[in-house]
Amino acid sequence: MQLNQLAGHLLLATPSLSDPNFKDAVVLVCNHDQDGSMGLIINRPRGLSMLEVLTDLDISAGDPIQDTENLAHPVFDGGPIDAFRGFILHDGWQVFDSTMQVTEDLYLTASRDVLEDLARGEGPEHYMMMLGYAGWAAGQLENELANNDWLIAPASHQIVFQEPPEQRWSFGARCMGVERSQLSSQIGHA
């Protein structure tokens, strides 16, 4: 795949990928250019809720949190880099201070205003909060792809927001006609 064509796709870690940070990971590629790549792991809940993060950031002050059920969503481990940096992956047309469009219907925001809207029950309908991200230096991801460390799958609203996290890898692979049992941990090329 050429530069910029990976943005908006999913990377599914194959058994040949030896980095333990990405074992069985599903990564949404948010940016991919000549300088490197940035993505978010979308299948690793962190054991922390959105409400806990909002409370820790003192976002509820002045505006009582309206939708505690919606804010019970888990926070995800977005990747091994900068584990306390937060991102909201969301749908909808809402644009915030630092919103970046990833696909036609997926957006990424890293500013406090989206958190304030979510606390008031006015934010995007579907969202995921991630702490941390995955990053690759220039050419690094291309080398991993050449080594068959990743499968490339189309991203969809269903995989990102509707499939349970533990099923996102299998669902993405099935969309490509691949089953995990068909993959080998041996590196090679046909």
C-alpha cells in the first residue's frame, strides 16, 4: 500500500509479530505519511471507565455529569506511547478544537472540549476514549507489513463501535475471508 492509503484502515497483528505490545492487537491507522504512522489500538479495554477519567480531570465541576450510564464506557489502551495522553475516537459531524477526520465517518479528537460535551450528554453518539497511542518511524510500518506482521482490513463503524472488543480481531479478519487458524507464526513469502 502506498503512503496515505493506510490511514483509515485496521491493522490486525499476525502471529509473526514478536512485539508483545501488539499481540492480537487491532490498530486503527489514523495517520500514515513519509514521516511515519500513528494509530490507536481499539481492542484493549484498560479497566477504567470514562466517568473515572472525567472525575479525575475535574470535568464535572460546574456542569453536573448528565449521562452516567453512557459514561460507564471503558477506556482503552490506545498503545504503548505516551500512556496518559487521551484521544476520543468518535462518529458524527461534531468538530472540536483538535478534530481530525480519519475516515468518512470516524473522527479523532484530542482536546478537552469533547470531554466536556460528553460529560454534559451533548457529545458524539458513539465514541471510545483511548490513553496512549501506537507510532511508527518513517518506513517502520512498511517493513512490518513486508514481514507479514500485519493484515490490513477495512475499518468500519461496526467493527470500531459495535463489535465487542474481544471479537474485533476475528470480525476484521472474517471481513477479509481470513481465519486465525489459517495464519502461521513463521515469517516468509509465497
